[in-house]
Amino acid sequence: MSGTEYDLVIIGGNAAGLSLAISSLRSGVQSVRVVEPTSAVVFPELVGEQQLDIGYGESPTSVDVAPPSDGSAETGLVVRTSKHEYRTRACVIALRTDAPDWQPPLEVASSDRILIDTLPETAPDEDVLVIGFTDHAVELTSLLATAGAGVVLAAGGMDPTRLSPAGENWLRRLERERRATVLYRSLPDEVAVVDGYPMAFFNDRRTPDLQFDHVVFASGRRTLSPADVGMTEAALRSGRVWFVGETDEENPDVPTAPGWRIGFDVATAFPELEVAPRSAAEVRRRFTSVIEDLRAENYNATITSFEPTHSDLWVLRVKPDRGDISHLPGQYASLGLGYWEARIDDAEDANLDEKWDKLVRRSYSISHCIFDGHGYLAAGPGEELEFYIVLVPPTPDNVPGLTPRLALKRPGDRIYLGPKVAGRYTLGPVVDPDSTVVFLSTGTGEAPHNAMVVELLRKGHRGPIVSAVSVRQWQDLGYLDKHRTIEKHWGNYHYYPMPTREPDVPKRYIQDLIRNDVFATDFGVELDPTRTHVFLCGNPAMIGLPEEVDGETRFPEVTGVVELLVERGFTVDHRNQRGNIHFEEYW
Ligand SMILES: Cc1cc2nc3c(=O)[nH]c(=O)nc-3n(C[C@H](O)[C@H](O)[C@H](O)COP(=O)(O)OP(=O)(O)OC[C@H]3O[C@@H](n4cnc5c(N)ncnc54)[C@H](O)[C@@H]3O)c2cc1C
């Protein structure tokens, strides 16, 4: 055993431990040792980048007080591990451990593909959903991404400011490098098993249900107790030890003890360093180059084309710096811009100061350019993704976050593109090439249908294909000419644009098409539930999904398309029940 001297010994190379090590070194603490019981810390790249001093494979065995050394008046500590003995001025226990009784706070099916705190052995190349909002969830996400898994972190309720700085930065880095997708606002309300694989059902309308190879829950881990690290009463009372953890009220399983401290700050532990408190956002805002730094840190893609259909409706293309953009027609990706970006309107975002350096992200269906430069139906996505996006105006109830910022962007500008393309709204259920396929949408809800129509035609679909879209005016049809061209070449394709505010066109809604059997009259296309798939995308009121109330199916007061189709014998494709009505709600 050697008796090495340190200013600070941190037990635990997890997100919190690494954060404390980095911030202490940056604040002027001279010598910091991180003691990690396993053979790796959670974010290994940080060790070299931040010049951290780590003792691997060292488990703490005791923490005791030591008499002052070198004439100092201050009591020191002796930290013993399985390999070394350290004299130190301060010690932080960041290590946390499994809480064996922890259960997921939602309905979860039993399956060996659904795990708690355990990484699936087959993770490389698999799609894994991590559920949780703590540092531990970030740690699991990072380990899975490093192992080569396609990871989605459902972090509904996550407050990034409550993550440790290393956890928060690492999460952003995983997103920026397109190694993980983070759903900050989504938490499933159920994880079921469908066809042998876990399916997460989300309770918010922004996140469609998603299926994975594995689901991993990040448990609420518990802070170690003084006894777990062999800490003596004298050390506990010395005022020189700190435990990282939540308060007792929030986490009743955390053991309490005299001398217990929540968190740690350099200013208290090392007063001679005179470290002033500061807010990261404040510091950043003082510098003009900050916006460029934030863009460089957060954006991972370039807008290569930005074609306004009119001032408030755009077809844009986005090229990621790296990563795979293969996807199925109908799926969606997420785009993001920083709150620091200027808005086109003069609305004010609530709490802008708190989120100024964060990203606002939204989901967007992937559209399709339809024809290539030679006039042929275009093949897959190539290097860019096409989106069809409308500007959302502010209302008394809502200050839109993303589209008023996107409105000021032009080709060459940088943007954030989420790493994972997802969604179940695809042509998967259309297996019969002679079946009838009907696409009904409002506004930009046409986007996924453009991609799906091209896919069907490219595959030689023989049955009738109809795409109808409800808009306000003729000018709101970004793809009109292209659809008219398709109609000329493919006799089985019909495009049915429906402006509702044009003097020369009778005002009709999508629902009227079903009520009045317009497709049968105009194109001879019958809506026969035995041979028809209907795809509905856009405004939830047009779709009109029913709710289950006390075991009873209740349709919305304003009749939507689903109710009219169900009356005709169609069934909704939903959760575990296969059907021929497919839908994607935009809000
Ligand atoms: C899976 C999925 C795919 C989506 N694909 C597209 C797409 O391809 N194109 C697109 O423009 N939007 C799409 N959206 C909506 C998009 O995610 C944003 O909600 C929208 O761009 C508004 O963002 P915001 O931050 O400006 O406003 P927010 O603050 O998010 O405002 C949301 C409100 O804006 C209105 N709104 C949202 N989307 C639209 C819309 N498309 N048309 C009219 N009003 C709308 C609704 O009233 C909604 O309550 C999609 C949503 C989902 C869940």
C-alpha cells in the first residue's frame, strides 16, 4: 500500500464523479484522484480529454480521519481501497448502487428482452430503448451507443440542469454525433410485447408507438451508505466528506447519517480558491462568438435546399454530416434549432433565459422529391432528407418554438438532425399489389404520403392509389405539379387537392369525400374494407381517433374520418390490433 497525497479523492467514475473531478480541476484544485471499482469509467473518452487521474479496479474499503500533516491545522482523511491508501483533504462518494426492489413506474410486460439496469449482450446493431431521466440513464445510453446499438432514450421529465455537467454534455455529444436519439418529452405509459419484441406505447401524441429489440430501464439507483464504504463516525463528522445524491424526501431509500451532505461544491471544500458562483448561460451570453460556438457544438447537419412554396410553407432538404439516413417511406426524423436563434415573429418564448442555450426539437415526416433530375421517379434518400414544413403562428395559448426560427434559415445554414429515423406509419401492411391504397391528409400531412406513393409506384403497385389533401388555398400545394405529372404517367394514381378557401371550389373537407363516396364517383375507386388500406396524416381533428371511456369506444364530437370508415367496416391499426386504417397525428 502506498500513501499518496491528494486534495480530493472521488469514489466512483460515473457521470457525477467525473463531473466533480473535471469541475474541481478547472476551479484550481491541484490533485484529484477518481477511484473506480471496475475496469472502465462511464465516459472513457473524458479521461484523456480532461487529463483525469483514475485508479481502476479499486473498491473503497475504509474512510477515516487522519491527523493534520505538515503543520496544517486541517484534519485530513485516509481513504483505503483494495489497492491503495490515499491521504486527502476531502472525499466525495459518487458511487451509486442498484436498488433491488425498484420497479418501473408503468405497465411492463414480462420478457427477457425487457431489462432493468442490465445491458443486452447482443446490443451491437440492435435497436434499444432506454427509459429513464437520470445520469444513470445517460450512462446506459452511452454504453449501448459505444457498443454499437441504435439507442433511443425516452427521458420524459428529464431536467437536463439536474443531470451532472458531464452527463448533460455527454448526452448532447451523443445526440450531436447522431449516436443516440433523446426524446426529452416522451415517456411510454406501457411496454408490451408484440410479435416477440418490446413495443413502447407513448402517452403523448408527438411520439408514435415504437418497437425495439430490447428495452432497458434505468432504475432509481441508491446512494451508498457510509457503511458501504467503511466510513468511520469521525470521518462522517469531519465535514470533509460528501455524498452525491438526492434529498431524502425525493428518495426515501437513501440512508441518512450525521454529517450527511447533499452534493459538493469546490467553494466550500477549498475556500482558499475563492471560486465565484456563475451561471453557464449568463457567461455564454456575454460573448458574441457564443452563438457560433453553440451552433458548432449542437448542429450536425446542413440545410442544402430551402424552397418556399410561399412565405410560410417550405420544402427543405437536410444533409447530415455523417450517419445513416436510410428509412422506410412514411417515417419521420427530428429537426432542431437552438433557442438562441432569431424568430421571424415578435412572440416571446416563455422562460427564454433558462433554455437560451438549449435546442427546440420537433418531429417531421420525411417527404420525397418525387422525380430525379432526369424526370424518373426518384430512388431512396441519397445523402439528404426532404421535409415539407409550414410556419405555425403564435396564439394566445402557444408560442411555437421551432418553425418561426426555421423561417429565417437558408441553404448553407446549419441545423440539428436527430440520429434516428423512426415510425410505424409505413407501407408495411400493404402486401397485396392489387389492393386499393388511399392517402388522406391535411396540409403538410401530405409529406409522408409523397414518399409512400413513390414507393408504391416504383414497386409496380397495380391497384388504385389516391392521395387527397385538404389545404386552404391553391398556393398551399407544394407538390401539385409533380402529382399532376405522376397522374399523366400512371393511370392508377389520382391526386385530389381540396382547397377550402377558394371562390371557384366548393368548400369540402376530407370527411365529405368518404360521406359522399367521391372516389367511387370521380375515379371508380370503391372503399371496400376487404381490399383497401387508408392512411391518415395531419390534423388530429380530421383523423378523429376514438377514446376508450369505461370500456366504451367514444368518437370525438366533431366526426373524423376514422368514425366514417369504422361505420363502413374498417378497423384502426392500433397497438396490438392490426387494421386497415393507419394514422399519424401531427399534434
Ligand atoms: C410524427 C410527426 C411528424 C410531423 N411531421 C410534420 C411535417 O412533415 N410537417 C410539418 O409542418 N409538421 C409536422 N409535424 C408537426 C411538427 O412536429 C411541429 O409540431 C410543428 O412544426 C410546429 O412546431 P413549432 O415548434 O413551430 O410549434 P409548437 O410549439 O410545437 O406548436 C404546436 C402547435 O402547432 C400547430 N401545428 C403543428 N404542426 C402543424 C402543422 N403541420 N400544420 C398546422 N399546424 C400545426 C398545432 O396547433 C400544434 O398544437 C409532425 C409531428 C409529428 C408528431
